[in-house]
Amino acid sequence: EDGSLLWLRYDPVTAAQAAGRHIIVAKPMGAIVQVAKTELDTYWRGPTVDLVLDKKMKHLNEGYQLKWKKDHLQVVAYKDRGLLYGAYHLLRLQQEGRDLQGIDLTEIPDYDVRILNHWDNLDGTVERGYAGRSLWKWDELPTAISPRYAAYARSNASIGINAVVLNNVNASPDILRPDYLLKVKALADVFRLYGIQVYLSINFSSPKVIGGVHDSDPLNPEVRAWWKAKVREIYKSIPDFGGFLVKANSEGQPGPQDYNRTHADGANMLADALAPYNGLVMWRAFVYNPTNEDRAKQAYLEFVPLDGAFRDNVIIQIKNGPIDFQPREPFTPLFGAMKETTQMIEFQITQEYLGFSNHLVYLAPLFKETLDSDTYASGKGSTIAKLTDGTLRTAKRTAIAAVANIGEDSNWTGHNFAQANWYAFGRLAWNHSLTSDQIASEWIRSTFTPHEEFVQPIKQMMLESREAAVNYMMPLGLHHIFAFDHHYGPEPWGDRQGGRPDWMPWYYHNANSAGLGFDRSATGSNAVSQYFAPLDRIYGDLETCPENFLLWFHHVPWSYQMKNGRSMWAELCYKYDEGVQQVRAFQQIWDKLESHVDSQRFADVQSKLKIQAKDAVWWKDACLLYFQTFSEQPIPYAIERPIHELEDLKKIKLKLKHHN
Ligand code: BDP
């Protein structure tokens, strides 16, 4: 039991179970419907299922209806993909041991494009990947087709994911060379059977680097012609190609600003090339420069003035938080601030800032926290979910993205519980109203066992795990106090000579004898002014700012009194300690349930929890001992004492290769 089956643990039906039940499909049958039929033929133990395509049911989009009809079940869909998703829904219900009698439900996805972003490089490494090397064997493609490509696509289809970006946003121009496009086509041919469209990250300098054009200026007719021809070439071999993801003028990547053009000039050039084929441009808003301006404000400052300037097949892809996938961030204020521009959210499933594949951190609560955040952009109730799913803003197509945590490890994600984050993203992309609790329960039942004695405590552990990580890493709104090289362990003292200030922990925590935190109120960087009323006021005032964002928005005196009466310093200590205690409790929960789990997965998770427990203490000691040099107050005597010396912690150097 190596975890490779993920949540897809269907037992093939026996001949006896299959006798008398049929999977009926109207002819002619497309390739995707054929996959749906085969899945049910092989695994469905219930009554006869009738798969019906109904061209009058346009409102279903890629969704489906499941209905109990006297003695059989009917799945009705408007598109082939709908039948596939309906088939997986049935198999999930069977696996969870649910009663199907009288079932009558309609499922319509909340987003049109539900896409994973792989940060995979052409040399087989994965940026911020912690599950081994890339799944894509570029050297062997297009000749050798690993069976894992289909297994990967099937897993995605089972949770409704319908698109993938194959390569890193820090993109090599080589991906657009003809030999690589042949490899991309080979993958697209496999994925298509499971309803998955392929997208590529592109390097903005491609015309110059691989096209022999003099420059890559988006207003240069030769450059525009190069992109048009390249897009034509792609669609010739991949007729359902999705489009481009672009990281431009961000962290050293080339972009239109290199030629004094705007993000809109760059995005629109690509959009014009893709438009005849219905292709999309996902243009990232992750931009910031080492200027005096607060990094958290920069995406808004660059993009809001461009509102309305983008073509309708451009979507601005915005990270959930204004800095960078931290354990907790307030939402990026750019959401809703562009009224005439389609926006999508980007989450990170890979745990770059959440303990890699060592820590058990269930991310559905983080995803939900952002999607459910009320921006007040069009009055109360303007949640990010509603701003991006087409409810409050019209969009040609809506989309939601997340950076994948998948690699060639046999269990795909490194940590068995990290599979739940892949699963949760897919399920929320389909239906953002699902609760973290529901999703966890589905996943545990399908991945381990439906026994309540197991499901309940494991679910509680998962639901608490994100807050636990926030507690032992960065409570009360602290952020980006990671070690410079790897974003794994703590380095609040980090200060590299000559390094970019906005890559240094002290830029974010500002610890001094007066207090701790980043003043983003009106007396500071005034980032609060980028939020719609009343949030600007609520966040901007120390007294009304939610305590979990306190040090994000304010520089707070050590003695400041928290709502529970403790001083800020004492509360900080208690939070770190709580995080440690939570992880210890997870270890107990897991050990107690040993009899419910196969020995391999039991041991794997157990040893990862040990690492997490040690790391939690490392984080707590490092941050408290370091901040104590400023607060000059004792660590409350009721909590666990540090077991490290600050000077020893400062010497820890992890050998992990990653640029910041
Ligand atoms: C940061 C990562 C970096 C990525 C960048 C991005 O540290 O590796 O390239 O985001 O999203 O989180 O472009």
C-alpha cells in the first residue's frame, strides 16, 4: 500500500455483480463517454445506469443530473465531460457507502476552467515541488507514454479538474520549439480522453530567443506575426489547446515593460493571437519590485489603472494574498478593484510555505477563507467567490487555478495527507459552497475507510491542522519570516548583506523595542486604503483589526492588551505553544487509530508527524527566543520552555536548493 491509488479505491465488479446490470449509452459514443462507460462497467456494483446526452440541457454546462428512475439510474448531461463527471460521482457515492435510492440531484460547476498549474521545468526538476521530480518525462516523450499520464488525468477528472498548465511560470522559451510541442501534443492526446485541456506557460521573450526576431516588443508587427504563427502551429496539432499562462515583469522575468509597454499591451497581443481558436490568456498579477513602496500594495498599483484595457479572453490571475502564499494572509485587495476586467484566483497546493511535504496541513480552510472573504467591492456580500465565478461580474469564461503538489513519488504528493489538498482544490473549483468538513469527510472515506471511529477524529485533526501551522509558524498576522534559501524553517533574524530588502524577514516583522509587525495603517504604508469600505477602516484601526491579522496591518506594542486580556507578547507565546501542542495531539490521534490503517501508510504518516512535531518546536523556539531579545520579557511560565539556544538555531543551514 504505497498510496498511489489516491481516493480512487474502487474494487472491480465480479461477473456475478455485473450480471443483470447494464451501462447504457446512446450511440454514437465519443471517446470521453467511452471512458465513463468503461469506468462504470468495471467498477459499478449498483443498478443499471443510463448515460444520456441531452442537447437541450445547455444550462448544465459541464455538469449533470443524477436521477433515480424506478429501477435504474439516469445520468443526463449536456456535454460528454458531464457524463464522465456524473460517472465519477456515482462511484464516489458507492465508495462512501451512500444510499442511492430516490437520488435526484443536479451539479453544475461554479467555474468554467478548473486548472492546475505545474511549476515543472524541462530538465525534470519542479520549482517548489516536494514530491520528487516532474511527472512529465520530457526526454522520453513523445515516444514513450508513461501509464502515469492517464492515471494522473483520470484522478483529475474524478474531481472535476478540466485543465492543466504543464510547465513552470518561470518558463523556458524552449517549450514552444517544434520538438517540445510534439511532446506537449502527446500529453494532450492522453489528457483529452479525460476531458483535460492543456495550457502552457510562455516566456515573453520567446520571439527573440527562439524565433530569431529582433526583439519581443508587443507592438512590433514582426513579434505579433510570430505569435500568430506560433499559435496556429500549436492548434494544428492540439485543436483543443487551452491557452497561455504568463508571468511577465515579475521576479526578473521578461515582459512588455522591457519595451515601455503595459501589461495590457502584452496580454492583448497574445489574446489576439489566441482569439480565433477561443484560447485564453491567464496573465498573472504577481508583480513587485524592490522599491520603497510596500510590496503588498504593488499589484494593485500596477493593475488597477489598466482596468478595462484587457481583451475579453484575458483573465488576470491573482494570488489569494498580496504577498505570497503565506500560512495566513488577508485577501489581495486587487480582487474586485478592477470592475471591467475578468479576474481569477491562484492558490498554492504545494506547501512552499507550509512545511513542504513533511507537515500535515489540510488546505481547504485556507482556500475557503479567501473565497468567502467579503471584499465589499459591490456592496456587502461581494465575496471573492462571487466576484470570480460570474455571479457579480460577467466573464466570457470564469476560472480558478492552483499550483500543483504532484510529482513522481509513488503516492504522487509526498505526504499521504497532501493528496487531500489536491482533492480539496478540485472539489472547491467545482463547488465553492462545499464546506471543508464535507470535503475532508469525502476524502477520508474514499482514501482510507468509511468507519466513523476513524473518520471523525481524522477529520477533526485535518480541520485544525491549518490553524496549528499558523500558530507554530506565524500567528497573529506575522508573515514571511522564513529562511531565505528554502522557505521551510524560521529565520526571523535573517539579514543577508546586499540582499533585496523585500526578501528579508525583518522587512515584514519590524521587531524593535517598541513592538512588532508591519504598519500598513494610514500612519504606515497605508495598504489598508486599497480595501473597500468598511474594511479599510476595520483593518486600519488597531482596535477593530481582527487579531489574526494584527501584525499584518499594525506595528503593535509588546504590552498592547489583547481581547483576552493578555499582552501581545504573552499572546504570541501562547499561540506558538498552542501550535506545538496541537501537533502533539495529532500524533496521539494518529497512533490511536493504527488498527484502521495499512501498515505502510500508517508508518509514513507517523514518521512525518514526528518531523512536524520537531519542526513546530524549532519554529516556536526560534521565533520566541529571537523576538524576546526585543520584548525583553519572560516567556510565560505556564508554557513549555525552549529546548534550543538561539545561537544554535541561527547556525542551522538546510541544504535545499531554491531561489527565493
Ligand atoms: C513564489 C515562489 C517562486 C515562484 C513565484 C511565482 O517562491 O518560486 O516563481 O512565487 O509565483 O512563491 O511566480
